[in-house]
Amino acid sequence: MLTTFLIFFPLLAALLLFAFRPQSAKAIALGASIVEFSVSLIGVFTFDKTGGAQFMVNVPWIASAGIHFAVGMDGISLLLVLLTTLLVPFIILSSVESRYDKPHTFFGLILMMQMALVGVFTAADGFLFYIFWELALIPIYFICLIWGGDNRGKITFKFFVYTLAGSLFMLVALVYLYLQTPGSHSFDISALYAAGKALPASAQSIIFWGLFVAFAIKMPVFPFHTWQPDTYTVAPTQGTMLLSGIMLKMGIYGVIRWLVPVVPLGVAEWGSTALILSVIGIVYASCIALVQKDLKRLIAYSSIAHVGLIAAGTFTLSKIGIQGAVIQMLSHGIIVFALFFIVDIIAERAKTRSLSELGGIRNVAPILATVFIIVMLGSVALPLTSGFVGEFLLINSLVHYQIWIGAVAGLTMILGAVYMLTAFQKAMSGEVSYLATGFTDLTWNEKMVLYPIVVLIIAIGVYPAPLLAISEPAVNDLLLIISDVTAQIK
């Protein structure tokens, strides 16, 4: 029941906002998201860390086609559900000082997207997973199209076409797997695992690319990334937070849950190619971030670099690589949310995001500057911050996989430090820019958003063990599937 509640409660709240159009839509959405987060915490505290999938619900939906409403959470799913339910209240709270037309629609779409995201992370049926995957696209499309910036129509259409095309590849792959299941066929995740593993390597390779393209576009990794910088830049701040903080995790989760265990021979054949593409993306995005003049666009490219590292570590198929990917998904989610919120604060006060026009903000807003540098240091993986935990594990896994790949991937930390410190220096240091003369420090509401994020960045960096303990059994189960197939190959 807990999983079902987490899926349908935000949907119910969204439908109520759509239907009744209350004047207090923002407060209602915030209250609903806090309830959702509280229930997810119940799941965390009652979760058996020694067990597999829990809080399961499995009822026939379209029984004649072998489709069930099957949902549940193992350790990996639980942490991503926790990330989703944690960030949505902060995303809503970050909009308190913003004014949007038709707020009931805006916040209803955010809650609707939360429903779809939780569904993606908990689905144990291939068809249900695809439905939630597609449902997550609809709210963010309208959020970007209606409340986005200049040229939003063209940019949002490109985003929609990219993600929809990738989803069609995934659908074809899932249907093919479904047809390989014995008897009356089933979309059950265990049945799809068995059907995929039974396929010859050539067929698994085709399925690999059908699934990987969909997941790579969503993350995104090179060369499927071209929709991302423009979309992140033109989207309203809350839309960018949803995209970067949570939605891109769908792609990495898809690799872990629906690619590696389904077609392990395909991964053995093509995983190194995907890994190299991810590493290319790290260097490519970092180099482009170095020359960005728009602060929001710089953060967008830095996100591509960080996600490339997560994807690369996942394809090492090692315990530390996958554990690092899981913890870094959490860390990246909270850090990139805070970075985009800080950019929004700066842009709102200074009326610009151009680094060449900023400067001296720390002289007039020392608290903002302090928070910014802590979040930034988390982004560049300073020890004792959350970013260090994940990146250390990921780079460690890549060094064990192949030392030169680990060395190249490690550039994400060096180049990240360069462009982030340069951005901080240009925006915060030096003489006070004429645009920053009337700059005010953080408001009470902004502190309510950013202070807890700072605490989380430090807390996870100092003591990540509880989070790693939650995901470890699920990672071990995944590795058992892979090792079983590896033994067959040998």
C-alpha cells in the first residue's frame, strides 16, 4: 500500500488543483509534497536492508495481455523515490517569490510529474514502466512550453521529439522481449529478465541498442545530449530543477534496472562502447562549460559531464561503480537543484546571468556567497562533501576497469574545479558590478530552501554509510545476475 500511495497521492492532489483551481494552489501543492516526503521516510525507516524488493503490489491490469500493475521498491528504487519526494517540496518552495500565470496548472503539473517519476522508479512490469516513462514527459513538456523563456516553442519541440523517438525504440525492444516470454507472454520484470538472458548474443545486442538509446537520450550522454543545454536554459527554473535533479536519473536507473540484467550478453558486447561515449561526454561537456558566459548554461553543461561519469561507472559492471552511481545520483540531484536555484536568485536580482556583467556579489550578499561556495565545492567533489563520495567510487571503478579511462574520466574533477571556481570568482569576487549595487542577501524563504541542502551535502559527505547500506543488497543481486552469465560465457 505504501508504494501505491506514493504513486497516486500526488496524482490525486494534481487533479484537485486542475479541477478546483484554488487561489492557494502553491500552498496546497507544497502541503501535498510534504505529505508525500513524510510517507517516503516511513518507507526508509521500515525498509529491511537485508531483503530484496519490498512494499510490493501486484494486481492484474490487462490480464489477457499479461500486463499487471506491479510495483515495489528495492534499495536502489527506494533511494531514487526518496530523492524525488525530497526535491519536489524544495522545488515548490523555491517558487514562493515567483509569479506564474495559472498557478493551479503549474503546480498540478509538478505533482503529476512526481507521480510519473515515482512510478518509473517502482515499476516491476515492463509495460507499466513504459507508461510511467511516457507520462513523465507530458508535464515537463507543458511546463517548458507555457512558462519557458525565449524561443521556447522550437526548443521544447526538439526536446519532445528526441525523448519520444527514444521511447519508441524502448517500446519496440520491450515488446520483442515480451514476445519471447513463454506461454501466454508476460511483461513481468522477472519474465523479461529470463527472456532476455535466453536470447543469443546477436539478438541481445539489438535489444541493447533499443533500450540504450532511450536511456542515453534521457540522461543525456554524448552524442544524444544536444537537446539538453537549450532546454535547461529556456525552461523556467522549477522546470530545470525537475529535469536536472530528478528526470535525468530515469535514464541511469533504466540502465541499472532494465538494461544490464535484461541483456547481459548485449552489455558484454557493447557496454564498453557506451562507457567510452560517456567518457567522451565528460571531456566534451567540461570543455564547453569552460567557455560559457551564461551561468545557467554553464551549469547545464556541467550536468552533462557529471552524468557522463555516472553512466561510465555503471558500465564497469562493478560493485563500487554501481554503488557510486547510486550515491552520485542522490548527490548530483541535490547539488544541481541548489546551483540552479542560486542562478535564479542571481538572475532575479541582477537581471542578468552573464558572467561578464556580474561581480562583487559577495560584498553585498555574503550569506549567498557562502552557500554558493559550499554547494560549488560539493559539485567539484571536495572531500567531506556528498560529491566526493560518489565521484571517488566512480573513478575508482573506472581505474580498475582500465587505468587510462579512469585518468581521462578524472578530468571531470579537474575541469569542474576550473570552470566552477572561475564562475564563482567572476560572479562573487572583485568590485561590485553596477548591476549588483542593489543586490540583497538571501531572504528567509531562500534560506529555508538552501540551508537544508547545505546540511545534506555535508552530512552525506561525512557519513554516507546508511545510504550505501540501503542500496547494497540490490546491487549485489544485480551483480549476481551478471556473474551468472559471465560464468556461462567462460
